[in-house]
Amino acid sequence: MNDQMLDTDDSEEDSGPVQQPRLWQGNGWTARVIKNDDDEGWAVAMYKDGEPEPALVGPWTMGRDKKNPKPLDVNAFNTLIKTASEVIRRHEQHMHAILHKNLYIFTEQGELKVTLDIVPDDDDPYAMLAATDEMGEQVARVRVATTFKLTPSSAQAWVEADFRAPR
């Protein structure tokens, strides 16, 4: 009988999203209004479902009484989702730019696209250096250190060394 009561309680809690003045959930996000430790005001933290750290923390408006925070509402929540999603998108773009580089060089055989893709493995990080011809065919691919710097001169030197892994 206790198990049935627990099941009933669970279904009641799962009946809909939380929409409280300081806690709002929906669309894969949670907004939590928190006391701003840095000053007298309030902040809002936006969490993407399943993530332990907030994607965005920003100042939050004081209510009319100048002591308590303004309550969350659907419009504010939707704006916060849009802003937090943009922060995540920019972070992902930045990480992609750090981990994936490419350039073009000209050789006697024609133009080559040279790429460097870093694999940030916790135990064994490495990078893959690759060359692709104008037809999209991979000409060479070697494993290199994550510290390898892809520049026009390093790419040219790699090609001139018959695509042997740089040291």
C-alpha cells in the first residue's frame, strides 16, 4: 500500500512544469532566482535540463518593494531561454574553432585543404592532421600532438615531407 501511495505522489509531481515566482521550468530549462552574493540584489540562473552548472547567470530585477525579486513570468522565462541558448551556441562555436582548424595550400598537384582536428580525450588527447584534394578525396591523414600548430608553412612542410607525421 505504501508503494501505491508513493506512485500517486510521483504522478502528482510530474503533472506539469513548475511555474513559481522564483523557480520556473519548461522547454528543457529551469530558471532559478537566487540571492546575488556580490551585492544586495538578485540574480537568475538558467540551467539546461541534465546540466549541473548554469548556462547563464545574470542580474535579476528587484520587485516593487525594492527588497524581493520580481517574480518570473512566461515572457521573462522565454527571453532567458533565448539568451541562455545563444550563450551555449557561442560557446560551442568557440570550442569548434579551437578544436577544428583548416586552411588551403597550393601544391604542384593543385590545391589541398589541410585540416587539424583535436580530440580532447581525458586520458589520451591527440590531433589528426589531414589533407584533402580539390575533388574531396583524402590524400593523407596522420596523428599528431595536440600542440601541433597548423600554419601555411607547417602545412607546406608536411606536404613536402611526403605527409610523414611532423615531430
